[in-house]
Amino acid sequence: MTIAPLAPHTASASAAATARRQRGITLLEMLVAMTIMAISITIIYRAVGGSVRGVEQVGESQHAMQIMQSLLDAYPVIDPQRLYDSGQDGNLTWAVSASPYSAAPGNAGQAGDAVVLYQLNIDIRSPAGRQWQTQTLRPLLRVQGG
């Protein structure tokens, strides 16, 4: 097997091609690379921003549930002198209201030791417009005469 010697013009053509490749990148290549980078950064920014908002909403919901549980614990019975209350905790505002529960058998005007039930409504709101509500029944506080 014989190997043919390289022609002198082939070596110079190869050197010229190598020199062209080493000159750098063109303006068009730079613009394409920057566009791809900008799109990638935008996608990452939106993904991270959405995650941060999600974490903030979860934290706000947990805070609202803590307030709601505290309010439920604060009203084991309904005081007829205190049928409405409201306040603010951090950036959340809350309102508690109570009204007679008319479907309860004890509320039908029966005399004696029947338990009178009130419906307790708790409403919590955030400045962003989110809202949490719950309702439960609580007995009316009986004042002992004497």
C-alpha cells in the first residue's frame, strides 16, 4: 500500500480554513446566543417568582388558620352581650359574628333546660382579597339568676 504525498496547495487550504475558524464568532451568532440566554433567564425568573408567591400564600393561609383556631377557642359559648367582634392580626383582618340558630329544637321557644344554640361565623380577609370563612354552632351562655 502506497500513500500519496500531500499536494502543496492542500496544506495551505487547510491552514486558511483553520485561520478562518479562529477569527471568532459572527454578529449573528452572538445575537442568537444572547436571545437564547434572555429567553432562558426569563423562564427561570418566572418559575422562581411563582414559587416565591406560592410560599407566601401558604404562609398566609397557615397564619389565617392559626387565627381561626384561636377565635374558635375564644368562643366556647356565646355571650349575648358580645354577638360581634373584629380585629386585625398582622396584615389579616378578622370578624366574628353570632346569630340564633333557628333550626335547633331548643330554640323553638321550649322552656326549661333546653340548650339554645347560636351560629358562630368567622371571616378572615387578607389585603390581597383572599378570604377564609368557617361556621360552627355554640351554646348560649346561661346567666345564673340568684
